Amino acid sequence: MILRSVVLFALAALMEIGGAWLVWQGVREHRGWLWIGGGVIALGVYGFVATLQPDAHFGRILAAYGGVFVAGSLAWGVLVDGFRPDRYDVIGALVCLAGVAVIMYAPR
């Protein structure tokens, strides 16, 4: 169950961050409507993927996903845009991921 949840969070991050990046590229880098349209589709897929989480509480899922988004955004920057996070970026991302673990996987 936890593995499924983690995979879904990773897929959601890929869709949301990738979709936002495509829109950014389409608008800010003047790559055009195809990039923007691809981004909008990816963002829609993100919304669907979030509904597949095993937990039924929207607020919990979206709150936890916020931490995944923070860490995933920094990773995207490293892999795609050549961003070099400093130690505070890394520490902040780890704190966010610890929050995800507490919110989602603490025994209830």
C-alpha cells in the first residue's frame, strides 16, 4: 500500500511539474501553443492521478503532495534546467519529505 502511494505521488509530481514546465516553456520561452497544450493535458492527468491514492481524504493527500512537489521541483530543476540546489534547498526538501511521511504513513 505504501509503495503504491509513493509511486502515485511520483507520477503526480512528474505530471504536475512537467505540465507546469511545458506551459512555462510555451509562454516564457516562446515555444508555442503545442507546448502549452501539452502542459495543460499533463496538469489534467496530475489531477486524475491524485484521485488514485489509497487514502480517501482529499485534504490529507493534497497536503502531503505539497511536500512531494517541493522536493520534486528541486529535482526537476537539477535534471532538466541545470539548477544547483544549495544545502538549504536540500535540507528544506528533506524536511518536506519527512512531513509527507508523517502525514501519510503515520499509524492511525
